[in-house]
Amino acid sequence: MEQIIQIENLEKSYGTIHAVQNISLSINKGEMFGLVGPDGAGKTTTIRILCGLLLKDSGDVKVVDKDISKYRKEIQKSIGYLSQKFSLYGDLTVDENMEFFAEIHNVKDYKERRDELLEFTRLKSFRSRLADKLSGGMKQKLALACSLIHKPQIIFLDEPTTGVDPVSRRDFWKILSGLLKEGMTIFMSTPYLDEAERCNRVALMNAGKIIALDTPQKIKEHMDNFVVEIVCTPVRKAYELIKGITELEVQMFGDRVNVIVKNYEKEIPVVKKLLEKNSVEILDNRIITPSLENVFMHLIKEAS
Amino acid sequence: MKIVIHFIKKEFQQFKRDPKMFAMVLIAPILQSIILGYAANLDINNINLIVFNQDQSRLSRDYIDKFTHSGYFTITKDVNSYDEMTKDIAASKALIGIVIPRDFEKDISNNRTSHVQILVDGSDGNKGSIAFGYTQGVTSNFSQQIILESAARRGIKTSAGSITPEVRIWYNPELKTRNFMVPSITALILLLTTTLLTSLAVVKEKELGTLEQLIVTPIKPWQMVLGKLIPFVILGFATMALVNSIMIFWFGIPIRGSIIFYLFSSFLYILSTLGLGLFISTISKTQQQAMMVSIFGAMMPMIYLSGFAFPIENMPKIIQYITYAIPMRYFITIIRGVILKGIGFADLWREALMLFIMGITILFLSSLRFKKRLE
């Protein structure tokens, strides 16, 4: 498959903070790639380096077959970038914002493209509204539309749906699938694992390192431990007991805990006994297929 | 270059939507002109005078009449005690108090020197010394007159020659503070639009995150700098036209010298003020910070040290040296030279050259820093 981004041994530090530590990965043309990880993992730093917003300390980065250190401005002609924060001109209208970004990208006949994008993002009826007067979700869609006006080959999205309402989020994802069908490469970072599940491939970042890189399916299969879901009450007490007394890894989700075990027959009875002895009522327990979240939490734990 | 034009178009679209900014750009110059034209008045043509005349003779009344006829003094009160006089001076009811001794006329007619006490409220040193100067003038004229009269009475022909000054006041014949102050408002207004507003506008893009969005586009830093600065140059010159129209048509102060040289040196001047604005934007994170730095770091020193508010010749030597680093100093000299004296390039080329050198240096370094910050 044709690669559109190649990253080799990328490093970036801010003073003593090692934000990105020796990461290597390549992105295929036309795929949706997700960079997942907790806050401070180095996702934004990585995206900013790829867009030419930050200078790397060392390593090689090639975007659309060009070296980012040498051809930054060239590369920026064929990429789009959507930052975490809304960053358009609030005092310009929807149309004016798009016009401005078209013009500075030197797009000559942008009118048709603009209409198409407004149609696509369902912003057409708001075209003469000031950007500041749009709702959060609409703002994000407008920002996306602006970053697509010059028909980029790759679009970088930095946590695009953070702080966006569920309806707009669904809309947003529909737009992204549309783009993918057109052959665009999408590189996004997200803290949401349900969004990560939808990517063709994901990389899990933690503390500046990539600790897993594959399709969501493969990553889940890669887990060689069992995940046992125990629905119980009080759940916090159960969590603290298992965490404090056994050596097992335990994750808490609402009304249940997930315990990661190597040997189901041997270890689960011990856990059950412990809980019953401490008057925690067990309502249900079963082995489940690990979710991406289980795996990531497990990997992060192992890494640290 | 086309990208720069698109950028400028966007800036003006934004100006249109920002009424506060328009108010600042249009009302500030008008207000400044009115304040400096009317309120900042150092002229003294009405000195309040109190007289404690203990003599009440013809000669003492003649003496007092000299004051009122001079046109500079108004007698607010004739008092009957020394205490009353000191109280009134303390209460700022009068600037000058004159105490005429009891034997004023007698002493003079007996060819003796009479001592008149003059009390001056010196709390405003400038005003006090001017008033004192006038008082001395009136008094010495009067005493000269007495000598001549007495000589004439005694039949002595004064053969000694004397000097009478024939004064011609140039450039500002009415000696009005206004004529001196109003032209310099141009320097202030250009400073406001090109330093304060520019730094605010750039920092605003930083705050909003649009600057980051711009960096990811093919637009080059120099295009961004030009696109951001040119609108404020246009705005600056528009307000300059406004201020100068007020100056010419309202205050009746014509531009005597070459308008072309005036505009040309204004352009040289804004190279440094724009550069400063750009520099401030690179060191400020928020608009508030940029505002503070612009006002305290750029505008205040410029106003105080450029000769705009206080004459440089009166400053201590060390501070005088510092003023050489203030671009506005040269521009103020040019403005006053061109507008009031009608002199031009032949006499002011040094100042123009200094503005050019400072402007290019500041703007170049700031652009470099701005560019570096972007990367």
C-alpha cells in the first residue's frame, strides 16, 4: 500500500519534558488513522510537528513524500489542519471565513467548492451568519469545511469532537466517512475509544511513546489475558479490595469492575471469595471480549 | 502579493465589524485634538493680582494702573491687611501680591529708593516665573519713567542713548501653546494606531488560535506581516488626515512646509512604531498584556521623552542622551519644523535619516522575531 506519511525516530522535548520519544510509524494513503491516548501523551505535539507548526528535535518526517524540514510550505499546500480549539474568525461570516481560507490557499474558483462543502456540512442556510454566532458543533463543521477548501490530500484533526454535542459528533463522523470514500487520508487524535474503534488503524500513545499500533481488531485480539466482568455492589469497595489485596489488574466501569486474569479457573474464585468475605454482593460475573478500552488500560498499566 | 491583498481585505472586513475599534480610531484623534488644542494651555494672559496699597497716593495708583494697562493682570482685590493678602494667595485667589509701603510717594519724590514687596505663588513654577517676569517688566518700566520724568522736571536733558527692542516673533507670532502642541498630535495618533492597535490585532489572532491556523496554510510569514501591518498603515494615515484637517480648518494652523516631505517622514516614523507593535505582539500572550506593554513600554516613554510634553533642553544631560533613542523625538522635530517653520528636507534630513535607520532596524528585527516565533 502507498504510504503518505512516514515518521522515523521522531523526538521532541519541551525543556525537561520528553513529549515525543522516538516514535516511528507510517500512514497509508486513504486510511483513517487514529492517535489515541490520555491527555499529555504527546498526541497534539505529534500532530503539530506533522503539520509544520512545531519543529522536531530529531528524526525524519516525510509528508506527501516531502521532507518536512525542507518543504514545510510545499507540504502545507496539500494538507488541512483542524486544531483542538475553534480557530476561525468569529467576526467574519461563514462565507467570508471560507473565502479567506480559499484565497490564502490560492484557490481560484472556490465558489463551487465552497457551496459543495457547505452543502456537505449542512451549513448552507447559515452562510451569512457570523462564525461566533454558530453553535459549537457548527463551528467545528465550519472549521473542517475551511480546512478542506483547497482539496488537501491529508487532513489532520486534533481531537475534533472534544466538547461537541453527540448529534453534531455523529454528523461530523458522517462527513469524515464521506471524505474517506473520496480517497482522503485522515489523521486524527482522539481521547475517545469509541471513535478509535472506527479508525482503520490506531496507535496508542502514552507518555510520548507508541505502545500499540495496529487495527482495532488486531489490538484486541492481541490481548492474551481474560477480561472478567463482575457486576457487584458496592462497586468501589470491590475495586479497592481487588486492587489492594490481590496482585490483579482491575478497571472500574460504572456498576461493574473488569478484572484482567491470566488463569481464569485459578484466580477468579480467589477474587469471589475475597469479595464475599467483605460483604460485597456479586450480581453477575462472566468472561467478556476485551474492549479497546480494556486493552489500552491494560497496556498503559504494563508500560508504566 | 495577491495573498497579501486578500489578507488586507480580511482585515478590513473585520474592522467593519468592530465598532469599538472604529470609535478608538476616529474619536481618539478628535478628542486628542480638542484636549491638546484647548486644555493643554500653558499661555498666561490673565494673572490675578492682589494689591495691599498702604500709601494710597497718586504715584502708587499710577503704579498699579500700569499693571492693569499691561493687559496681563487683573486686580482681583484691594486688601487692607497683610494677613488678608497671604490668605488669598494661599487660597489661589491670586498669583501675585503687591505690597506698597506707606512712604512710597514720599520716598520717591525725595529721590530715595522705595521697596515694593512682591509675593509670588510659586507652586506652579512655570506659571509663577512667567508672572514674576511680567511683574518685573512692569515695575522697571515704571521706575524708568519716574527717572525720566524727574530729570525732565529738573530740566536735565537725558542725552544717554537707550535701547528699545523691536520684537518680531517668528513661526508662532501669537506665542500660543496650542500652535506648538496641536501639530504633534499626529505623532501621537500614528503611535496609537500603529503600535497599540497593531500589537492588539496580532495578539488577538494568537489568542483566537487563528494564527496557528494561518501557519498551517501556504501563507509565508512575510506575507502575514505585510497583511497585518498595511491595514494599520492605511488606518494611521487616514487618522493623520483627520487630525491635520482639524488642525488646519479648526485651529487655523497651516502646514507651511512641504506636505510631501511631511508624509514621507511620517512613513519613516511608522516603520519604527509598526516594528514596536510587532515586537510587543511577540512578547505578549494576551491582548491585555499587549495593551499594558504598549502603553507603559512604548507610549509613555515616547510622550515624555520625545519633547512632545516637556522640552528636551530642560532635561538632565543623561536623560537628554536617552531621548536620542526615541524615534518620536525626531518626528516631533520634523513636524514642528515643517508645520510651524516651513522648513524641509534641507534642514531636517538628519532627523529623517535617523527615523529611517531606526525604523528599518526595529521593523527588521521584530519581523525576524515574529517569524522565528511562528516556527
